[in-house]
Amino acid sequence: MSTTENILNEENANPLAGLDEWEEDVLRRYPEADTIVKSKSTEQFRNYDTPVRETVREFYRLNHTFQTYEFVQEKRAEFLKFDKKEMPVWDAFNFLNQLVDDSDPDTELDQFQHLLQTSEAIRADGHPDWMILAGLMHDMGKVLCLFGEPQWAVVGDTFPVGCTYSDKVVYPEYFANNPDFQNNSYQTELGIYSKNCGLRKVNMSWGHDEYIYQMMKNYLPEPGLYMLRYHSFYAWHREGAYSYLLDDHDREMLKWVKLFNPYDLYSKSATAPDWNQLKGYYEDLVGKYLPPTLKF
């Protein structure tokens, strides 16, 4: 087998048993649930009674090897045209449900019900309706898998490309395999950016965060957009890395990202939301902020 064929095979590999296995690893790294977990302790989440899975390491080996600056530009050009499908919002949720994760031990619910649990937890705590909608939409970007994208280009902790890699990013040793690691212009602290340029000017590794942000950027207020765009940027909002790229606006928005994140990770329950009771509320909410159809 040629080197090119090996690379292509690796690029298309799906090392995780399911998409949510990445979140299992996140919960092991950041087990605190703040105040929103009411029905069970954080130790009960993602309880596989197994050690940390090697599939997660393999996932990040691929992710850190192939998420180059050039790759990010290619994916932005390919997917941010939003020319793959157009459908009503509720059809989009049915489309997303093709990604039911049979490996997830926390819930047997489909993707839409997980999103409802997230949004309902936000609503129960009295947050603004735009934040409830952010909870409802935050994983919609995982439809990238249904367009043939490998897992390492859909989920995973995100990080800036075009500058040196922080050792606060999970499994930083795998960046040594990335071609950008040999590019001196990318391997200084600022790389192609300027000090305190702001995250809006920084290219992040490609995945569902950036995709759903770009889809929603004309419809939600700025705090909600930060929640969508950076909820997987754990090196920033949990570890405090990349402070030299931040501007005052990023520092102001950080509180919103940190507020949102626990609702995503810790809101799962075996109890399915009662859609018959919730339907009217969410139809009104979606109608208030979003157009009748979405482009993917």
C-alpha cells in the first residue's frame, strides 16, 4: 500500500465507537458539574467501568495529525457555502437523528432528545430564550458526519491553527505528526496572528462548533454565538490557554461560554422530554429567531 493510500485511509478512519465517546473523555478531564446536576453524581456519568479508552487517543492522533491550517481552509471553503441541503428546521432534527449513538451509556435517547434535555435544563434555570435556542442547536453541526466527514473533523477539543500549539490542548504530543509543526511561520506563539487580535480573527480547528456558528451567526446574539463557536475550545475556557490571542471582547464573552458548557455535558437523563407538552414552546421559539428553512 502506498503512502498516499495510507494517509487517505487514516483520514477516513473513525476510531471512536460513537461520537459521544469524545465527551466521555472530556468528563473524565473535567468532572465537576457545577450546580445543574440534580439527579446523579458526576461519577455516574459515562460509567463504562473501563479505563480510558485507547480509541480516544487514536482519535486525537488523527485529529492532531490532519487538522492543518490548509485543511481548515479547505473545509471552510467546502462546507460554509451551505449548498448540501436545505430543509425546514424540524426536518433538520430528523436528519440529525440518523446519528443516534448506541455507545452512549448515559442515554438511549436520540440526538434531538439530547438537545431538548440541554435546552430544557437551561430553560429551567431561567436563562434568556436565545440561550435556550443555543442549547437546542449546539450539536446540529454533527450533521457533517452525514456528509461523509470523519469523526476527527467533526468532534474533539478545538484549538487554533496557524500558531504554536499549547500544551494545554489534550494529547499535545500528537501535534509532532502535523505538517504545520515543521512550518516555522506557524510555530511561534503568535504565528500568523497579532497579539490580542481577538478570537474572531483566529482560525480554529475544523468541526461542528465552527459549522453551527456559521449557520447561526445571523440569528443569535453575540453571547449565544460564542457558546456555539467555542464550547469545545477547552484549552481556553477550562485551561486558560492562548490568552495572548484574546481581546477584551473575548474576555467578556468567556463567562457565557463557561455558563453554557455544563448544560451540554451534564444535562443527560434517561427520562425523555415530553415533546407533546414542549412542542408549542419550541415551535414559537424557533419561529422567533430562525427562518423557515436552514441551509446545510
